[in-house]
Amino acid sequence: MTQKTGRRFALAAGTSAVGLAVAQSLGLFGWGTRAAQAAQNEKFEVTHTEAEWRKLLDTNQFDVLRQEGTERPYTSPLNDEHRAGRFACAGCALDLFSSKTKFDSRTGWPSFWQPLDKAVGEHTDRSFGMARTEVHCSRCGGHLGHVFDDGPKPTGLRYCMNGVAMKFTAGTA
């Protein structure tokens, strides 16, 4: 590598690193920025340190609930759950959705047209260079998924949730 090429490489690498840092600080990537901001800006009934969450949740649950990850489509058994019951937060056990509002969105993730009263909160998610409405548990702030306006009647909403972020209990819906 020539001295001139080496300087160009160093300049390009430095510019890229600065650009990535700026993009992350603006929330353009979903690298845990919303969860960290929510923990600082919102007060939740259930709180734990990162180490405590890691002990309470398995690796996949931690990735989704605490770091805003997304499970691969069609991997959650809850996608095919059709019994009467409730879907609760895997982080704090708050009931989130009734099976009465679940529908097959053909997206690969459990989908609902309405959450239970006061079960979820919403936040603007600007990751990946677009604005979406992120959905989180109102009790612990855990990331659940996103809500879109292409769902069925009566609400027209599709709460597209990560199955790993929830636990199902059969019974009264």
C-alpha cells in the first residue's frame, strides 16, 4: 500500500466510523437505542439491571425484549397457537393480547388487531432509515414488535409481535 493510498484508507475508515456513530445516536439502527432511551425517559413498574435481565430471560428473549431484536419469521410456535387464552409479556408476565384478537397475517409473526387495555406503549422507531411505530410492554418496557395500519376490521391495525417476547396461557381469552 502506498502512502497516498494508506491516507485515503484511513480517511475513509474514519469518516465511516463517524457516520456510523452519528447514525446510531440518531436511532437510525435498531441497536438497543429505543430500549435504552425508554428506560431513561419512561418509568416502568418492573425494572432490572442488564445483568438481571440476562439471568431472567433466555438469549433470544433478551435480544428481542431488551435489545429490540427481531426473531426470524415462521419460527415462533405462537404463530400457530389457536386456542383460547392470553398472550403475556415474557419479561414480566403482563397480559398483552387476547386470543380473540389474533389473526393470521401471513407475515410469519403472531399478529393481533388490538392489545388489552393499558397493556402496551408505543414509540416512534426510526431504525433502518424509516419511521415505524414500535410496541413495548407498558409494565417493563420490553420491545414486542411494531404496529401497522394494514390489519383487519374493526381497528384496521396489525400488531406484529415477536413470539419469543410473549408467553401463552390457555384459558379464558
